[in-house]
Amino acid sequence: MARRTVALIFSLEIQRQVVSAATREKMAREFNVLGPVAEGKVTQEQAVELLRDADGCMTGWGSPNLSAEVLARAPKLRIMAHSAGSVKPFVSDALFERGIVVTSASATIAVDVAHFTLAEIVIGLKNVMELSVRVAQGEFHGIKGHCRTDDPRGCTVGVISASHVGRSVLKLLPHFEMRALLYDPYVSSGQARALGAEKVELDELFERSDVVSCHAPSIPATRHMVNAARLAKMGDGAVFINTARGSCVDEQALIAELQKRRIWAFLDVFDPEPPAPGSPLLSCPNLTMTPHIAGSSGRGRLRLGEQALNELEAYFTGKPVQYPVTKEMLERIG
């Protein structure tokens, strides 16, 4: 069988982040590999040239959209393996109409986000951030008697959405003896039990959880799903975490609740992103902010290229891909 041709249609800079030397060597052994020769984003015109004789392609952050115009000049293309999370900016109806297989490395990213989330659950319940400040201010003995601190064992964690990340979080919780509640309209009670969680409605999740962790996609149905009424249902000392999308949270409502100093929040995502200069978020003492870094970083990113290569190998050896993305899924994924 003739060697298949695979085009890498994302920048050399991003390739260096997600494609390890070992992955690149393996890819070169198995495929004819085409890719950009200059720095900078790959344009649609460049993509056309790279895809002209390609049987498959690997995309990544900054790839051009595979529009009908691009695909019209890529007659052999059969699979797009995305070495990042959401494929929405890169796919078109024409891709699915052609029957081209689309896969994503979002499940690989999800593991890193879940680990980050678990860390925030533990330090949030232990109140590490506030305690650190108070120790720096000279307090030490006696703080525990006058400042909230709790153990994760026995706590209840409310997970919003059984997404890849949500499911990864649910897998971790039993190892720490935490109970799980799950809100997801696409998951049945039986499916929730199989994931180790109790299915509840969103209001009940906020009422019963010591920690609420949001892992929902950014779609019209999830916009501001975390609102003033639901935040008000959280108990004193509860923790809210958002590592999903900023649009899921009504930030003005969250600011108002944080200013009551009842709860602590961890935000890795914002709306807008980054927060606007002068936003009250920047001065909330009971809020910990990070710059959208919960997902794969450093060595973790190298797993993304490896996952994309695994999908290409599976497809071209007649095996099912592990993480397909269909047109129908686009309406309810991030």
C-alpha cells in the first residue's frame, strides 16, 4: 500500500509546543509529512497547497478554517485530527458533508483540567489562599479556630456538565472520598450513577454542594447559567470553580456575591477575557484568578500531538478513531 500523506496545517511555533521529537519521528516513519516552512500562521491559501495531495491532516491552535473553498481543492482528504480542544473555529459544513472524519484531543486536555480542578477543590476547602495572606500578615497560632478550613473527605462536589472534563473530575473524586452531584440535561439518572454521581437539577446542585465546579460548554443554553439566584443558594464557606468558559457565569452576579464575603471562587476563564481594566473582579479578596491555564501546558501539550497521531494511525489502519466529533455534537460541545 502506498504511504499516506499527512499535512500539518498549523504554525511551526505551535507544532513545537504540541509535537514532540518522538512523535515527529514516528509520523515521518509512517507517513509522507507536509507542513509549513516559515514561521507564522498558516493561511487558507497555504492550506490549499498543503492539502492538495493530502490523505489526512493535523490541525492545531491557529489553523485556518477548512472551508468549502479549501476542501474543493483537497480531493483526497479523509480525516482531520485536531491537536487541541474545540474544533468549532476550524470545521465547516462542507467537511461533514464530504464525510471527512474529525477528531479532537479535547479528552487529553480534559485530564489536565481535571487535575487543576481537583487542586482547587482541595486548596479551596482548606482555605489556603486566605490563610497564606493572614500568615504573611503575622498571624499563625489560633488562625484555624477563627478562619474557615475543611477537609475534602466527605464533602459534596457539584459538577456542572458531564463533558470530557466533567467526567474526568468525577473519576477523581472517589479517590478522595468525595460525594458527587451532577447536572447535565443530556445524561440520565442511570448514566449519572455509572459515572459515580447523583443526577440533580441545577438549583439543587447549588443548594447541596460544598464545591460547585463548572465544566459546561459555551453555547446559548449555558450563557449565565450561573446566576445570582443560584449563587445565593450556596452555603457560607462554599467554593465555586470555573475552568470552562466565562460566558457560563453572570460575572456581575458573581461579583455581588463575592462582595458579601460568604464564598470563595476560583476563575480560570472570564467574559470578557481577560477581565476589563478596573473590573471589580480584580479587587475581590476572596477570588483566585488564573490566566486560562487549566488546560494542557508545558510537557502536557506534547500529549496532544501524540493523541492526534494516534487517531491518524487508527484511521489509516482501518480501526475506529477514539474521539470523533460529529456535526450533531457541535451544538452541545465547547
